[in-house]
Amino acid sequence: MNVLEAISILDQVQFPLTIEKVRWEHALHRVLAEDIIADQDFPPFDRVMMDGFAFRYNDWISGKRQFLIDGFLGAGDDPSSFHTGECIEIMTGASIPSAFDCVIPIEKVIVTDNSIRIPDDYSPKEFHHIHLQGSDYKQGAVLIEKGTKVSALHIAVLTSCGYAEVSVAALPKIAIVSTGDELVDIEDTPLPYQIRMSNMPSLSLFFRDWSSQIQMFHWKDHYEEMSAKMSELTEFDVLIFTGGVSKGKKDFMPLIWQNSGFQKLIHGIQQKPGKPIWIGKNDHQILFGLPGNPVSALTCAMVYALPWIQKHLGMKRTEVTVDITSPIAANQQLDLLVPVVYHQGHWEILKNNGSGDLIGFSSAKGIVLIPKKSQDSPQQNRLLYFGG
């Protein structure tokens, strides 16, 4: 099984999605479960774009250059009382009265007492400096599509449409389980045959914006204890394990997962790094068994676990083909998942010392799939993850 075949299998895993309403201030980084619809035209009225003076274009066409000022209109003022007059002083953001159809900026006119003079070399146009009603969007238009991850700029749009509350996809609860006798806590000094655990901290922060609750566990390599502890994870929607997925004597996890009711979907992908990855599901949970190697674990999280969560929340998986200025030779047997950086307008292979180089990998801004060599089809380098 290659990478794209594994992604295709994973994309078929679906669970019912819970929708919830949240206030706008809690919608940041959430995934919309409804389209955001314009409740009015944008702009909602003929809006003045400059501080200046409003007049009639036909008056200027007929040769008129001197205009009496017949009042002042500010942003938020009712324009309905201004039916007549030669011109009015008007401010940016005001609704221009229907009697006028042109605005000249204040710095372009000569103001004397209660009148203005338009210089002979100034050439206005009809609706000059007026943002016409509905010229951006009409009432009823879809402004932000369902499935969009909400940014701060989106908040400005949805609140301008009156969405004090908005429907979003409920975030999953995620359990992150790190396995291995060799792992010690961050604060501890490891013995010569031990290492500090890094998978749990990095993965917990990696998924932070995509979960309502993340809980971390560390399990020792003891079959009976591991089997018993599976019952502690029933409340979670997504289970992410690191370690214990290969074919070593203490790689108990695949058997434990299947004995706990998980259906195996994937075990082993012809890829580097992360070849031993295990993915399964039961009736309400999905489980990602990632290799214990930190680079392999993070790579698999970027390529498989996070995209599945995003798709489950209603986002579309987007993959683009990219050119790499520092090409790498394709492998004969394995798809390569290569860390890349974006530098001066180009994607470049991240220089590192292989799958064990966690420090070098930490600079990655994306993961590119370089498929194994094939005589049947041209090589396409797909950007499967972009972030960093």
C-alpha cells in the first residue's frame, strides 16, 4: 500500500458530526457548519469614500464650477432631509443623499465662506468617490462557505452580517498515548539507556486548535497493563498512540487494539519515514498508531491524523503539486515524505540527517510526497501538509 492508497482508505472513515452554536468571540479557528449569508447588500447604501463635497455630476457637465454649501452630513447621519441644494459637505462613510451623485475630495476644492469652487483642471466622473450599494455583494450572497476554518478576518465578515452566534463543528476529544519503557518525564535526567519523551508535548500542541480536550498518557511496555488501560480511553473520539507498532518483541499494540474491538484499516505503508503506522476504528473512534521515532510520529500526524480530523470537521482535503528547487532522488520501493521549507518563492528540501534528526526536522514548513520510482506514470510531488 502506498501513501495515496492509504489516504484514500482513510478518507472513507466517517462518523456523525455534532454541530454546536458558539458566540462570535469563541468562533476563532473553528470550522463553520453553515454558510455565512449576506443579510443585506454590501455596502448597504451608496457610501461616500472621501471627506469632501457632494454635488450633481450634470451640474459640472453643464459648466458649473461654483457651488453653494447647503449643509453638512456625517457618517451615521440620516441623508433623507437633503433633497435640494447645490452641494453639501460630506464625510467618509456617510450615506450620500439621492439628490447627489458625485463627491470631490476636500483637498481638491477651493473653499470660500459658504461656497466651493472646483478647479478647471479637475475632471470628476459620475459616482466619483462613491461606493455604490451592492457593488461588493448582494443580499443573500454566500460570503464564507461552510467548512471554512474561521480566521480573525472572517470574524469581521460574520459579525457585519449579524451573526452573534454561528454554527460550528464540535471539536473531538483526543487522547495521546506515548508507549515505551525507555521514556522518562521532561524534568527527569535520563539514564544512558533512556530518553525524555517528546512525542506527547509536541503532538498535544500540534492538535490543540483541533480538539475540545486533549489528555496525555504514558504506558509502560507491559501487555496486561496496556490491555487493561484501553478501557480508560472510551470517552475519546480520536486516539493517537506513539510506539509499539512494529514487529519487535514488545510491540504489543496492534494485537491489543484488535482485541479491544478496533478494526484494522492500515498496518504498514510503503513510505519513509513511518512505514509501520497502524490505523483502525471502532463504531465511534478512530485510532492512529504512530511509530515511536519522533520524526516519524510527527510526519504521520501531519499527513494522516490531522487531515482526517479536518475532513471530519467538514474541511476539504487540499493537495497541490509543487516543484522543488532542490530535487531528491525517488526511492525504488518506498514513497518519501520529505520535510520542506519555503524560501524566496521556492520549495526546498530541508537539510537534515535523516528520520532521526528531530532538531533539523523542527524547521519544516511542509511535507511533500515524492512517490517511488515508476515507469507507468510521471513523478508528481504533492504537498500533503503546509504549516510549521
